[in-house]
Amino acid sequence: MMLFWEVRDETGKIVGTEFCPGNAAELEMVLTDMNPDKTFTVVEVDEVEGA
């Protein structure tokens, strides 16, 4: 099992991937500060082995 976190914009487009939840949260914060007119979210992804 492998967990990673994706940062996505309001359209669902992936703008970043991190393997640490803290880094993903920081990336989301920086992107929001740089683009105040956009909304970003952090999504946890649980990848199943062999998928």
C-alpha cells in the first residue's frame, strides 16, 4: 500500500503530487497565496498494490 497526496485546482487538474502530507499542505498554501483567485485542495490517494 502506498499513500500520496495530490494538490488539485478547482477544475480537478492535478498541479502537484507529494509523498508527505505536510509538504502537500504547504504546497497548497503557497499556490493559494500565489493565485488568490483560484481554489486548491489536497486529496489523499491510497494506491492499491498491483493496480
